[in-house]
Amino acid sequence: MKVYFLLALCVIFPIISQITMKKGMNMVGQFNSGNIFDIGFLLKTFSNPYVLGGIALYAINSVLWLMVISKLPISKAYPAISLSYVIIIIGAYFFIGEPLTMKKIIGSLAILGGVSIIFMK
């Protein structure tokens, strides 16, 4: 049962990380060809606490993922990660204000259906 808790964290942590980094990048500004090598812009980006927090969560998630795949078949564990696509759409709607469209809802339902089939006994 512990492995499924870890798997759930591996679904949730990247979502929190993505939303956190997006919030940070909304504060920092956009990367483009003119500033990608600009040291000042890079320092501003990588000193932003939201960006750093998101990167830290990804690092933690990597360790958790290694624990999960040491215990579950990858063919079962990895499809569960696709649940993050569904949750990120909901999180982006509530925390960033991105639109929730019918296409996103239908696509999310298809993902949920597919993952449910994989986890059926």
C-alpha cells in the first residue's frame, strides 16, 4: 500500500511544481531568444522562490519515482503519471485562472478511463 501512496505523490508533486514554476515565471517574465543567455535574466529566474521551489519539488519527486519503479512494473506505474494531465488542468483553472474548456474536460475523462482500465484487476 505504501508504494501507491508514493505513486500518488509522484502524480501530485509535478503538478504543484508546474503551477509553482508558472507562478514564478509570471513574475519573472518570458524567456525568448533575446534573453535566454542574459545572466541578469537567468539570475532573476533562478533566484525566484517559486521557480526554486518548483525545481526542488522535481528533485524530491525524482527520488520518490525511483522508489516507486523499484517496486511496481513500469508498465503500470508510468500510466498513472498521466493523471497529472487531468489534475494540472483543474489546478491551472483554480490557481492561475486558465480557461477550462469542453475539450479539456473530454480529454481528461478519456485519460481517467484509460488509467482506470490499466489498474483494473
